[in-house]
Amino acid sequence: MKKSILTVGLLILSIATFAQDVDNDNEEYELKGTEKQGYIITKDDKKIEGIVKLVGGASAPWKNQKKVKFIAKENIDPTRKKQKFSKMDVDDMKEYVAIEDSVERHFRLIKFTNKREALTSGGGLGAQIKTIKNLSHTTHMAEVIVDGPITMYRLYGYPAPVAVGNSDVAEMEAANQNLIDNPDILVQKGDDKPKELAAADIKKLVSDCPTVAEKLAASGFSTYDPAKEEKKKSAMGKLIKGELDRGGSKLLDMGTQIFTAYNATCNTTASK
């Protein structure tokens, strides 16, 4: 009996998740006269230019990490008022660039397991599913914020696809808003694996670039205070500071300013 209930539950979850993934596939879109083209790089390193549109808006930015809407330049039919888009998913791409309202959004395939998000999901059925979802989703099209010898990404955790009962719904809504407000900031140096950025890592990451390292030590970056960021702390103090730093735009601002300077200054001389 218990096995049957579990099977039915998993089936319902599978249907709900599948329905979320396939909605609006092959939708038609009316191209604007000023439409700017982006591109997709496929798994076999083929670059295909065309119109690229994000599938996730401000209320669901994590969707952009799994799929993108796309129509190749060669498939655009100038005689038709509307063009038919298809969707490409994370298994088909290595990279994509979408340009919307003159803003370029750049995404790249990475491997990363969001253990922190999985372990802080709370209680209830929805939270349990959210834990599984974040542990099982290990490949993502992460948004590239800084690109170069040091690359910085923005990555959102994944929400629970279902909620049961009023308390579970309320918890899921709060959790989803937290995902939107506090994305993970990841850093990758050279061929290293992407990892969560901590302010304490920045000094070491730029240490092989003397110009930037010296400027960092001399409080030359407005986003970084050496006296504050490099002060010795207990293990608990480091943990608390790390969680506080994750809120807001602190890590994003630091990385954007300092890693951009590193890439520009030591693009060819610094070791990876």
C-alpha cells in the first residue's frame, strides 16, 4: 500500500514537472524590426546565429539555466508575420547569448551541485522535493557576469514544483522569493571547477597578478576593505559572515570590479 502511494506521488510529481518544462514549446513570435541577433554554441561546438529569447523572466530566472527559445537566422521567413520558435535545452548547448532590449545576457554550461540550497530547504513535502531537485540538477546554463582567466557566474537555485496545504504554499512562495533575491555567485579560475565565491577567497584568487594584488591591499577597490574582509575570524564567525555576504549584491559588486580588473591587467601574464 505504501509503495503504491509513493508510486502515485512520484508519478504526479513527474507529470507536474514535465508540464512545466513543455509549456509554450514551438510558440510563434512576431519579430520586431530592430530585433538583435544572438547565438547558440551547440554541444559539438557549432555556432548558430539567430534570434535567442530567454524563457525565464524576473519571477522564474532559474528557467534560463535549463532552456532557451531560438530560431536560426537561416530559418527566419521574411514573408511571415510570425516566426516559430523552438526550444533548446541544457543537453544541447554549451553556451548562448540572448539580446533583449539591447541588453546582452550570456550563459555558459557548467557543472555544479547546489548543496547549500538543498540543505536549507526547510520542512514539508515541497521542501523535500526542492532538496532532491537541487541535488539532482548538476548541469546548468549559468549566467556569465565576468569572463576571462577568472570567470564569475550568477546561478539560481531551483524551486519546489509542488506544494500541499496552505502552510506548504506559503513556505514555497517565501522560498521562491529568496531564490530570486539571493542567487549564488560562483567563481572559476582557469580550468578549476566553479565554486561558490566567498569574500575571503578574493585575495588568493588575484595574488598572482601583482598590480591587482597591490591595489587590493592598498584599499584601491571601492568594494573591498582589506581590514574588514581579511580580519581573522573563528570558524563560526566565518560561517556567519559568509551567510551575511550572500545577501544583497556585495559579492556580485566585488567580483565584477576586482575580477574585471584582474582579467584586463593579467589576461596573458598571470598563471591560471
